[in-house]
Amino acid sequence: MGRNQRKIVSIKPNVKFVVRAIMAQYAETSTGEPIEKQYACIKIKNEDTNVEVIHPLSTEFILDNWKNAQYNTMKAPANTIAMFLNFLISDKSNKVKSLIELKSDCILQRKNT
């Protein structure tokens, strides 16, 4: 399955997308000490068990586009994406099974009906 063809399969109603702050090492000082930075990441949360797993969109989209930005700059698009994905899984009329199926005309048609 290609990078842009990841499927949203069998998402249950007890699952939602959340944005969390994580600390990660991005470099080292000349003495080998780690330099850490706060990053925003999108996670899938099981509300029954409170288990959270990092979603690939965190690295494939958020970090690829905003890795050098400050945390709040990363958090804004991550929140928007999480809200949109939560809308997709809560919309009962939604027939989208893959992110590759999303097109702006599909969203506009749904809004006008």
C-alpha cells in the first residue's frame, strides 16, 4: 500500500483522534548531550481503555511540513486535521474508506445535499 493510500479501516465509535505534545531528541550538543524539542502529534485514542497510538499523519504530514516550527505553530494544523478526521468517523452518511478518496468536490457535494 502506497504512502498516500493508507486505509481507514474498521474505526469503532469508541475511537477518536487527539493531538498531544511529545518531547523528542532532534540533535546533540558537541559533548553528546541530547537537545530535545516539543512536537505536536496526532494520536488515535481508544476511549474505553485510554490507550493512545501515534497516527502516521503525525510524521508524514505534520513533521514533514512543520518540523522546524515552534510547538504552537505545529499544533494548529494538527488540531484542524484531528477535528476533520473525527468528523469523518462520526458522520453516519460518510462512505469514505481511504484518505486518498477525499476530494474537495466530494466535500462540497455533501455540504450542498
